[in-house]
Amino acid sequence: MLFEKQSYSLNPILIQATLNAIERQRQKEAADPVALARRAGFEPDAWQSEVLRSEAKRQILLASRQSGKSSTTALLLLWTALYKPKSLSLAVSPSLRQSVELLRKVKDFLNALPDASGVDGESTLRLEFENGSRVVALPGSERTVRGYSAVDLLVCDEAARCESALWYSLSPMLAVSQGKAILLSTPFGRRGFYHSTWMEGGPEWERTKVTAAECPRIAPAWLEQERQQIGEFWFTQEYECSFNDDVSAVFRYEDILAAADGNITPDWSIGNALG
Ligand SMILES: Nc1ncnc2c1ncn2[C@@H]1O[C@H](COP(=O)(O)OP(=O)(O)O)[C@@H](O)[C@H]1O
Ligand SMILES: [Mg+2]
């Protein structure tokens, strides 16, 4: 007979050793979100580890497209839910679609854990854990976020594209809970709460800047090609963390200055032609 029937008697010493190992890992993760990230199969870059381990109550990330900023905050949302029982975390962004996308990253990390359990209820808009924690995805409108209070972690993705009113209604929700806020974005012009927070938010804001050139997963040759294709204005904004003029402006500030050299004669014939 190829397979002999074996009796798998439960060895109490083995069981105890396994329980001890689980408890040690739990304590390690409770003290260090990077340990949770690794168990989910994610090896953070150095800056991602710093963001994950930071104890600052206010963090602002100014980072290139595809640098890994959403993944980092998704891990922190998961860590907060798992290791702060009864916590409330909000994922906010300019649109519900983007917030749901961030929540999906949280679920993906949860499902990547070998013992993916602990979820009590879920929908595309929220995750509820057995320990009473919640992670909720919200659209970026000031009116819809108002109902929440005592928030433990607030993540505002693509913050440069969110209305300032949104931030002013979100910020008080952190007061009682002494919660943490993380604003993350690529730049989007020299305006709005994200830009002013980055520029003059004060020392309570911990700033992290990551350009595409600093990201190990973005090839320099690809970046050069992208620069040729999308032009300096977009390239410096999307990949080099540059706060350029408002993209809706018809002319860039520098171009207006450059054009004002006194040698340009107005073409009055255009006005005449218009009558
Ligand atoms: N440390 C990392 N190791 C491996 N892949 C990563 C890491 N950080 C991010 N990524 C991957 O890079 C891609 C972009 O990540 P994402 O978090 O969406 O970036 P961003 O929000 O900055 O545009 C995703 O496919 C993500 O899985
Ligand atoms: Mg993102």
C-alpha cells in the first residue's frame, strides 16, 4: 500500500510552540507595520518603511506617479484596523472610484496574509473586522464626509486634486481621537490645501518627497522616453514632484514673462477681422 493511514495525534508541545510563534509574530507586527507588510509579501522601499513606522500625527507625501504611495497607505490602513481594535479609518480621494481602489489595495494585502481572517463584513465601500475596526472608502465631497467622528487614521489620496473644503471638514474628526492624517499626492499646481500644507503647513507635518528617479521600479530609459512624449510641464509634475502653474491656465507664468520682451507687436488685424 502506497499510503499508510497515519494517526495525527495532536502534540500539545507542538501546538504550544505554534501558538507561541503566532503570538510573537503578532507582537512584532503590532509594534512594526513593516513586519505586517512583509508577511503580506510586500518588501517596502526605505522611504515606505519610514512612512509606515513614523509616529508623526501629520504626514504629507509628495511623490511621483507609481512610486508606491497608495500601497504604503493601504498597508497602514490595514495595520491600523488589525492592531487598533475598534478603530475607524477613512480612505478619501477626489472620487469614490479612487477611494474604492485604495480600499481594494487594503483587501488585497489582507488576502495576501497566510491566515487572512478577521473580516466580519465587507462591501466595496467598507471593511469591518471582528475586532470592531472599520475601514471606510468615501468620495471627496465635503458634504458626504461630515457624519464621521473620532477617526484614528485618515488617508487622503490624490490630495492635490481634492477641494480645500474637504480637508477643513475632515481635519476636526481627528481632534478627539488624536488620530493620524496622511495626505498623499502628485503635485497639481500652486493652489489648494495640499500645496499650502506642503509649503507652509508647519513643523508638525512630516514631509516625504519621492521622485520617479528615486523609485527602483521605474527604469531611467523609460522615464526619458516619457519626458519626450508628454513634455516638460507634465513630466516635471507627474514624475519630479514639481508644483507647476495651474494646468487650466492658458499661458504659463514663465511663458508670459518670456513673451513680455517688448518686441512683440499686437496683431490688430485679428480684432478688425472679428469686426
Ligand atoms: N515596495 C514595493 N515593492 C514592489 N512593488 C511595489 C512596491 N511599492 C509599490 N509597488 C508596486 O508599484 C505599483 C504602483 O504602486 P501604487 O502604490 O499604486 O503607486 P502610486 O499610488 O504612487 O501611483 C503597484 O503595482 C505596486 O504594487
Ligand atoms: Mg496612487
